Amino acid sequence: MLILASTLWRDLFVFLGGALVGAVIAFFVTKRLFEKQIKENPPINEKMIRAMYLQMGRKPTEAQIRQTMKSLGQD
């Protein structure tokens, strides 16, 4: 009975240790991929919206820029 209990605890600790190591590795891999994605595709800012309006041949007002930012959910 004692051998069975010690084997059970050992297996439990090995499983929990592996899960913890896997979680730490997954965290850092996900963080790195997220930072890479943000670097390659930065969020839209007011300067980009102004450039978009100018490319369409329109002079944007501050109200239009704020409205566009609000509609994109980045206010």
C-alpha cells in the first residue's frame, strides 16, 4: 500500500510539473507571437486616418477623425 501511495504522489508531481513547464513555455511563445504581430501590423492611429482621408481627396476635420476612431473602437 505504501509503494502504491508513493508512486501516485510521484506521478501527480510529475504531471503538475510538466503542466507548469508547458504553461510557462506557452506564455512566452504566445507573448512573442503577439508582439511580432503588433510590430508587423500596428493599430490604426489618427495619423493613418488623416492619410486615408487625404488619399480619398478629402480634408478631414477633427470631428471626422474622432468619429472614425470611435467607430473603430480605438478612442
